[in-house]
Amino acid sequence: QKYPNNPEAWYLLGDLHARHNKFVEMGEAFDKSLAIGPNFKNQIEQDRMKYFADNYNEALRSFYNPAKSEADSVKKRELFQKAAEKFLAAHLSMPTRLEPLAPMSVSFLEYGDTATAEKYILKAIDLNPKNDTLIVSVGDFYYRTNQVDKAKQMYEKALTVNPNNSDAYLALGEIYTKSEQWDLAMDNFKKGMELQPTNPAIPNNIGIILYNNEKFEDAIPYMKKTIELEPDNQNAHEVLSLCYMQAAQKYNEKFSETEKTEFQQMAMKFFDEALPFLQEAVVRFPNSSLLHNNLGVAYAQKGMVDKAKEEFEKQKQLEGNP
């Protein structure tokens, strides 16, 4: 107050504020020191970097990373709250640095402060509008808060910045799946699959969409691909077994309607393909009643009555039926 144009006094006041975790006041004092002159520019930059690094690293190591793996919901919320406080301190120390903004927004969101979470995730976009990964993160934020239209806009914006952002395609595929816009969902999943050919979730999603739309024969190669990439995926094995059964059933129905033997042959072809697959599947997943049932059906269609009875009996035991 006595010497308002003393840059050293403002610098020292800023440093004192920082030592008491008052980083807004620290920034104001440092800015006033620099506005008077550059005498303490180096010290201010060093202090800003120190407090940024200390708070950012502590937020990650001590709170944010442990929070992501914490099972107890109360402890998880407490850890995210502390992480948010530390990330915010890091951000206030160096407001132009991007690193704290996305995890800070997640932290605020996780402990219930949605408005603050949105404020900082949008600030991240303002600071780096061409960062497609960050834009997808904003979309994820909106999707998690049930703002689906805003999420969709962000994913589409990410693709205008980078047409090869596979995460944006997958997110759009999920949005279109939930709104039962099947063609748009398929288009986005297929584009994502081109970019992430080893991601088993993508062919799995496509296969399930086709199955749900009774395109059983078309679904088979996608479910096979899912199993190739993720051999221990029981659900994929069960869906593939259903695809075989339903595809065969469709051709049997056509045979009944027309008595054309080619339809009967196609039905048997699917049972022939299903049989070795199901024999391996029940070994891998012996507690799946569905797989045992479908194996029993395949045996019955092949005229292997005793083996069919064995599988149906196993199905009943697993389902607790007498």
C-alpha cells in the first residue's frame, strides 16, 4: 500500500500467497509485479512452474489415479474432490497449461459439481480448439451427463478436425445404436473398425446390431471376428451360437414354405458349421446353459440323439430344472 509500484513487494506477496495455497491471489500479485517491470520475471516463472508441477503431480499420484481404481464409492468421491482441488491449484498456477483441465473436469464431475466440470472442459477447448482428442473428451463429458445432442456435436466436431479419430466414430456408433438408428450406427462402427482393426468391441457391436435386426447370417462373420480377437468373450460365443441356430431356422422355414431342397441344405450347412464351434465352446464355458442347449439342437439335427439328450440334461442341471 505504501509503495504500490515496487515490483519486488508484489513478487514477494505473490510468493507468500502461494505458500498459503492462495493461487488466485498469487497470480494477481505476480501480474502486478510484471506490469510494473520485468525485474522478477524469471523468479515468477520459476515459482509458477514449481507450484504447477507440485500440485499437478500430487493430484495425479495421490488422488486421481487412486480414485479411478477405488471400489468404495464414498472414498472414491473424496479422492476425486481432493484431486479436483489440486488440479485447480495447478491450473491457477499456470492458466495457459492444458494438462490439468481434462482430468480436473472429470474430478469435478465425479464428485457432483457438473457446472464447474463443464466450465473447465470448455476452457480446455478454447485454449486448444484443434485438439481432436480433447474435443472427444468434451463429448464424453456431455454423454456422461446425458446431454446426448451436445455430445454428438462434439464427436462430429472432432471428426472435422481429424477424420481419422476412431474414438469419435465409436462414440457416434453408440449414440446411434441407443436411438436405434441402425444404419448410421453401422456406418460409424465400420469406419471405427477400419481404424482400430484389433478392437474386439467393434465387430461385437456390429454383430449384435445385425442379430437384433434378424440379419443372422450377416452377423456371423462379425461375431467370429470378435471371438478371434477376444477368445474368452462368453457373450460373443453365445451370440454366435444363436446366429447359427436362427440362420438355420430361417432356412428351415423357407424349406417348409417352398419344399425347395436348397433351403434345407442351407439350414444343414449352418448346423454343420455350428457343431464343432459349439463342441469347443462348451469346453471353454461349461456353465453356459445356452451353449449346451444349442449344442443339443445341433446334435439333434444331425441325428445324434444320445448326445443331444446329454446336452439338454446339462442345460437343465445348470438352470436348476428337475
